[in-house]
Amino acid sequence: MEATLGLEIIEVVEQAAIASARLMGKGDKNEADRVAVEAMRERMNKIHMRGRIVIGEGERDEAPMLYIGEEVGICTREDAKEYCNPEELVEIDIAVDPCEGTNLCAYGQPGSMAVLAVSEKGGLFAAPDFYMKKLAAPPAAKDKVDINKSATENLKILSECLDRSIDELVVVVMKRERHDDLIKEIREAGARVQLISDGDVGAAINCGFTGTNIHALMGIGAAPEGVISAAALRCLGAHFQGQLIYDPAIVRTKEWANKTKEENLERLKEAGITDPDKVYDANELASGENVLFAGTGITTGNVMQGVRFFKGGARTQTLVISSQSKTARFVDTIHMPGNPKYVQLH
Ligand code: VTB
């Protein structure tokens, strides 16, 4: 799969990031998202593949592009026979978030990125548009920490696994009312909390690398993005668990204020989820034999630099993680669409 998609998937996230970065700091998160979606889709449709969006911008009737179920790639065109031999082609499932952390991008804050995960058909969990309780931790703590345990217990385990005292640990938590008790507990246990306004995919990925000074991600974010995080962390051999959250009283967001727990349970049932309380690990959320994650920084984060523009071009940094080749590659690209007079080195 990797050989087929090669550099092209990298260009997909690069193009989305460049498009969004042009709107960085402009205060319009919807526009930053819209242009990223458009650019991602346009580049994706030039790839010689038969792809299907399993995690995207929403259901078919609510999202014009990259909706769940949309087929992408040259080999899904009606005249595909002219371009592709159907027998040679692997069917590919794709999970996308063209602008993860739209607020971060709109307000010029660190950590927004264009991300996607790819696997063979059926290799990515088609998470419904729900919330997800998440626990991410470094490879040394894989399968030792457990989302069913309290934050206090997990911090003790982390401290043993990482051979550092609890007060040397940093846990990322999204700043939300629903996390007030969690934040209090982490602080009381002696660890330090890094509060972020948005962007828990980036936070999860930080756990997969030493040197980021991030040792865990705890709390509730969106479920679809949980699958993309899981894909990256599975390839890195790090820990990721997710559990769907359906009770509006736990989520405490405006968007869910009018929903009831019963309604949500019904929705999950309709989506074919028989055990709504199941805890999924990274291998279940990204179960494919071959899983590929790619992400380009829109604004600079801990792991990737954001897009830097210069006259006639731009420079991007992309992280590509592959379960097949067991590599995490940092791809540094200079884009020169405008025949620039000079090419920026850094
Ligand atoms: C966002 C976003 C995250 O989850 O917060 C969202 O910043 C859901 O949470 O990165 P709210 O509805 O409380 O804002 C993510 O998209 C991903 O999990």
C-alpha cells in the first residue's frame, strides 16, 4: 500500500495545510477548514487509487466534500477503466481531518495540522460523530496504563514506566468544564497539567515521542479524531485507548445540550455499535494490516513546524508514520509554484 500511495499522500496533507495556513490568524475557523477540505480533496482525487472516506467532514447530507462514504481517487471515476485496472487496485479506507484545531489556526495558536490516516478496506474504525474519552501515553507505558483506572493510578504507573517522579510528568488536558475534576485530580496527584484550548490529536502524537515533555493525554475529545490519533500511536508503538461517551451530562457542551442519553444510545445502536461502553485500544481503532498516518503542521507545534510562506512558495513539515515500513519520517518540503526568486532554507 505504501508503495502505491508513496509521496502522494504527503502532498495531500501538505496542500491542505498550505491552504489553511493562508487563513491563519484571520479569525475565521470555518473558512480555514473549508479551504483545507477543498485542497485535500482536489489532491486526493488525482491519486491512482480507489479510496473511501470513513471518517470525514460529516454525513453525506451535511458535508459537500469529504463526507463519510465519499469515494475518492482517479480509479473511482466513471471512466476509471481508461486509467486503472480494477484487479490491480487495493481498496483503501481514509480518515481525514483537513484542519485539526480550526480555532488554533484561526487565532494563530500553535498545534493545528492537516491529518489523515489510511489503511486497507475495513482497517479503520468508522467512529460515529460522538465524543470519546481518551488516554494516550508513551510506548514505555503501553498496556500498563489503563483508561479504566483513575488518573491518580495511571500517573503512578506512568512514573514507574518512565522512571521519573510524578511531579516530572506533564499531562495534556483540553480546557473544558467537563475536565474540571480530572484537572484537579491530576494536580493533587502531583503531576503538572498542560491545558490546551483545542487540538488533542497533536497532543496524543506528542506522547509518542520522547523530548516533547508530554507524557499523557487524558480527557474527552471527538471520537473521529480519536481514530486518527490511534492510527499514529499504533504505528509508533505507543498507548492509546478510547471509549465512546454518549451522556450529555458528562460532555457538557452547548451542542449536546438538547440531546438525551437515551437518544444518543439509540443513535449508537443504529450505527451498529452493540456495546456502547466498550474500551477500544489502538489496534482496534486502527486494525488494518497496513496503517499509514500523515500530518502536516499548519501552525507550529511540538513535533512539526507550521507552514512558512515566502515570495512564490512555501515550506512545510510533514510527519509520516507507517506500520508497514516501521518508520516515522519527517518530510521537509519546499513548494515553488510561483517560480520564486529565492528559495527559503529554513
Ligand atoms: C475539539 C477539538 C479537538 O475535539 O475540541 C473537539 O479542538 C471536541 O470538543 O481537537 P468540544 O466539542 O468540547 O470542543 C477535537 O476535535 C478532537 O478530538
